[in-house]
Amino acid sequence: MERTGPYRLLDADGTVRSSQTPGQLGGHRRSRIYGRLDCPAARRALARGGYRTHRVFFADEPTAVAAGYRPCAVCLPDAYRAWRGRRPPGIG
């Protein structure tokens, strides 16, 4: 059964809002990583359990970045490499 809204999405300021449109990206609240909804690494983590309680969703990539999340190295390798090149030395 396919779910229909409202969906809970995280805004750039970290506020959860209701939306009739599902999020385009998923993330992990504790690790502050975002990625595609079909990410193999996220799917493995979800299958192991525990991850689901920290799962968040974003409308788009600019919102995820503005909320302080970084791209997943597995499903968004180009965005991850760009992020690594921009971060200050000694961070993450």
C-alpha cells in the first residue's frame, strides 16, 4: 500500500513540517548525513534496525545542506567529494 500525505519533512532550520509531497532525500538525525531514498547504505542500516527512529526527510538537497547535513559518500559520491573539498581542515 502506497502512503499518501501528509509527510513530515525537516526544514532548513530543523523544524519538522507537514507536506502533501514526499521528501526527495532521506537523512540520519544523529550522523547528520543525507542521501537518496534508495541508498544501499541506508537500506542496510534500516534492515539492521534502530536507524528508523533517527530517520528524517528533506524536500530537496539545498534544504538538507542548509539544515547542516552532509551528503552520503555511498549514494552521492560526487556531492560528497565536493563537500570534503570545502570543509575546513580537521573537520569530519
